[in-house]
Amino acid sequence: MSMAENIARVQEQMRAACRRAGRQPESVQLMAVSKMQPPERIVEAQAAGLRLFGENRVQEFAEKQPVLAAGILFGEASFHLIGPLQSNKVARAAQLFDAIDTIDSLRLAERLNHAAAAANKSLPVLLEIKLSEETSKHGLPPESAELTALLERASDWTHLQIRGLMTVPPYSENLEEVRPYFRRLRVLRDALAQRYPHVALDQLSMGMSHDFSVAIEEGSTCARIGTAIFGARPPL
């Protein structure tokens, strides 16, 4: 199938999940996960109507920029960092990205706030929550003192805007095994929103190509879709 056909199919699946959950389709954004995709494919995706993109690595996105700058309307496209952010890449990330979706420590928030100030911009961010025991997963434990400190100090981040939470659950072909992780993030968000009414926690970034329908049923506001749009990633 063409990319445009893939996008149309994903969008219909998203609408169907919204209908099952009694939600409005416009309450969920479609993020095209363009990591490891050549820049020409990102330009093609924008031409097919997509406006929100997720990249995993700072350097990879920086290398794509010359081609993107020549072929994409940056004013009409938004690029989020959705992979782990290393401390030595914070300044460059603040310059390159429109949002950072993987804040997983107080120290990272502090560094990113300083970097955003130096770049003279205000960065929307998501707090990454770790809900599984997998060592490969990143994020703040939901009951951690560090998560509490981040939210209590939200007003200190003059150049960061905390917008919500994100998580990556364990992979499972059985979607009912994944559903509890999405539900836990929504319940956690609701509890934190009550406890910290001064912090905007309206966004829940959860769900990927194989499980986004369940994530939407459980409250996702942003589905991160890669393979279902672009096809299998090119080999390394």
C-alpha cells in the first residue's frame, strides 16, 4: 500500500477506537514516528497531510535537516524528540525540536530549561513514566519522590511547559495484557492533575503501531505510529 493509503487506514482505525470509547476523533493526534526514515519519506508524509513527527535521536534529526529544510514547510510541521535525551545533547535538542516528550529526571529538566532559555524558546515537555520492570525502559517510577519534585517545581521552569505524561509498555501480541499499563497512566495522570491543578497534564502520549487502538480506548491523546505508516524500517 502507498503511504497515503497507510495513513488513511490508520486514521480510520483511530476513529473506530474513538467511537468505541465515546470520544471525539479530534481528541487524539497522530504522530508519525520518522526515526530511521530518510528525510524524503518525511517530506512525502507531510505532503500526504501529516504535521506531527517523532524522532528518536538528536544527531539523526540534525543530519536530516538540510534535506527537510529544502522540501518541507517547517511552519506547518512539528518535530518532537521521543527518544532518551543524553545530557551532552540537551543544548542541541533545545535548538532543534519543537517539544521534548521524554523528561525522566529532575536534572534533565533543569538542564533543558537552561538550554531552552539560551535558545530563547519555550519548550513543551512530557514526563516519561516507567510502569514496567523492563530494564530497557526509561522513565520516572509513578510513586517516586523525583516525579513529585518535578511537579512541585513546575513553575520554576520558566522555559519549559509540562503538558502531560508518556509511557512505553512492554510489547505483547495480546493487547489485553497491554491495556492495564495504559489505564494506569491515565489513572496516574488524573490523580496528579487533581494534586497539582496548576500544572497542565492534559496530554497522554501512549500507543504505537500494534497497540494504539487499545491506548486510545484508555485515554491516549497522541498515538505514535511508525511501521503502520512508513512500513518496515530500513536496515541499519
